[in-house]
Amino acid sequence: MHYDVVGLGTAAHDLIGVASEAPQLGRKQPISTWIEAGGGPVPTALVALSRLGARTCMIGAVGDDSYGTRIIHDLAAEGVDICGMQVHPGNSHVAFVLAEPGSDRRSVWFRTDPSVLAAVQVDHALITRGRALHLDTYTGTAGLQAAHWAREAGIPVMIDAERVRDTTMDLLPLCTWLVVSANFGRTVTGAEPAAAAQELHERYGQMVVVTAGEAGSWCAHNGDLFHTPAFPVTPLDTTGCGDVFHGGLLFALLRGDPPRAAIRFASAVAALKTRAYGGRAGIPNLAEVEAFLQG
């Protein structure tokens, strides 16, 4: 089996509460809706790719608990190949998300078991079986090894960088497409999104996209710097929008779209995702994205 995208990263289970009113810490408040769904940056991007029609495979580790069983089951149900998923003693990654309807704002609390993440094993044959490799910043030395193997095989690497971790700065030069959050850009460069994209592009020479939620994204590529606005929508829930953006961008780049068109396509995929609660329920198929872009 060969894949369009092989992903290596943290697979999670999300517990999502939808606030009935403006959240206030230190007091009891009702929630209007409760959702449980699969999450995690790389797996959610792979689900988006799968719904768009791409072939995907996930490599990662979960704990030997009920959440781990659910995480793997949910990925398989979405058509993501789970042959790279591993179960190790410990706790699976679980996140609690408090969403605010009609707002781009949400709060996330998460639990990570470092021993489970550190136990991930990567296989050269599987890493090099895709047309592209997608990584997050949680994978440590496994991510570094995978990126080296991919680049040696001429396979492009995309990174979803939200935070700077121990191996992140060593990983960036190995990535073909740097797609990072505005907060990551500020941490690394001290600059706002447009200038951060330009500086990261000058440092590493690759295509750099800095995402900023409802403010859109900035891309620096081949000496060009441009802004792509987010589509105007009233979001039901923005959980997973950044992850879905990565999936849409990978899909468009792999089919040969130029950067401006690819980012607009990814922005449409992310906008449509906001139609439903949770990181995955609203992810569109290809026909829905094309109709949205034409309408």
C-alpha cells in the first residue's frame, strides 16, 4: 500500500463542552452541548485528507486504556490506515475543550503521558511509503528520524508547529512546508504573523505559512509575501480548524495547486469545518469544498 500522506504525531480524544454563556472561572456554569470525538493535530489533518479523497496512514501511540481503544477505532472509521498505531502502558492523550458559540475563542486543557509519546517506534519502510509526511512538534527524536528519512527519499515534509519543544528547532530545517501558528511565529521571531512568515522564510528557505484564525494567514514563498483572508463565517465551533487547514493544504499542494490557490482551498476546508461541534464532525468532502469556493 502506498499513501498520499503518512502522518506521525499525537492522537487524542477530545471532550468538548459548549458554554451556554460567557465562561467564568471559579463558579458553576451550565453547558449547552457535550461532544466526545477524536482529536490531535496530525490525526485530524489525516481525517480531513481522507474525506477529501486522499489515502492516509497514521503513526502514533496511545495508552492501554479505553480512550486509546476509542482513538484508534475513530481513525479507522474515517478510512485512515491504522497500521502504524501502537499501544503502550500508560494514559492516552485526552483534551477538554470549552467552546464559545459564535466566537473564534476556545479554551483547551490537556493531559499528556510523556512515557507513551516517547515509546513511539518509527519504521523506515512505512515513513517512506507516502507522497508526503506530516508531523507535529510532540514526536521528539522519532519525528527527527522520520523527517531525515523522508528528505533522503525526496519526500516533502509538512510540520504543524504550535509550540516550541525540545527538538522543534532541529526539525524546522528538515521541513519543506512550515505551517505554524501566530503564537509560534511570535515565540521564534518576536514578530507578528506577516513579519514572522517573512523571517522564517529567510531563515529556512522553504514555504512558510503563519495562521492566525479569523485574521487569515500569511505566506512567504520564493520571495513573495501574501495574505489570505479567512472566509467570513459565523462559527459554531473552531476546534480543529488549524488541523483541518493543514489537511486541506496538503491535499491541494499534492495535486499541484500553486501556493495562493492551495491556501485558499485550505481556508475553505477550515471554514466549512466550523459548521459542527468538535474537530472532525464538520469536515467537508471535496464536492462541498468546490461548491463553497464557486458560490
